[in-house]
Amino acid sequence: MPVRSATAEWSGTLREGQGKMRMQSGAYEGPYSFASRFEEGQGTNPEELLAAAHAGCFSMALSAGLSRAGLQPERIETTAKVHLEKAGDGFAITRVELATQGRVPGIDEATFREYAEAAKQNCPVSKLFAGAEIQLTEVSLIS
């Protein structure tokens, strides 16, 4: 299996400094700062990139599970919200909320939820976040 990488550099102090993150593939390169991470400043932050990774991984895992069951998912869309919170003297990612919608002919809402729960448990990024609470806040079929 391939190994993926990304690079981040930071210059300056925590509050006044700035950084840049870039993906090995070149698909993304952008700035980050104290304000973009802990406030509402311009730029990205590690948690936003983790949210994108989790949403992408979960959507693929859900599609895979449905496909293995002989279903033909037409569309899976997932939003992940990563919560960075104060924990003791530092910070921790304490919770990830996943909201997913799918267009899957021949399946009912309860069955779709079962497959979503399995994807939540089995996608590699969910396993990485095992120390954080992962909630499925919305699971719905779309027509």
C-alpha cells in the first residue's frame, strides 16, 4: 500500500507566527495561523484537514459496505465536524460528528443507518480517532 505524506512548516511564535501546509500530491497548499486554528481567521488548520480526511474515508467505507452487500450506491455525501477543545493544560480532539446522506436504490433508512454505523467503526480514520467520541448526527437517504 502507498504511504501518503504532507508537510507543514511554522515560523515565529505561537500567536504571531504563521505556517503553511502542503500535500505531497500537490492537491492542496495553504496557510494556517493561530487565528485560523483557535479563532475565525483566514486559512486552514489541522482539524479542518482531519475533517476532510474523515469525511472522505467514511464516505468510501460506507460505499464499500453497501457495494459488498450487492447494493449500488449512487451518491454518499458526508460532513465531518472535528471538535478541538481545551483539555487540562492543552487541547484535545474530543469529538467528531459525522452527518451523511446517501442515494442508494433499494434500501430503507434503518438499513442505511446500519451500514453507516459499520462504516463509522471500520473506516481507517475512525480507527485513528478511537480516543475521541465519534457521533453519527445525521443519517438519511436522499431521493
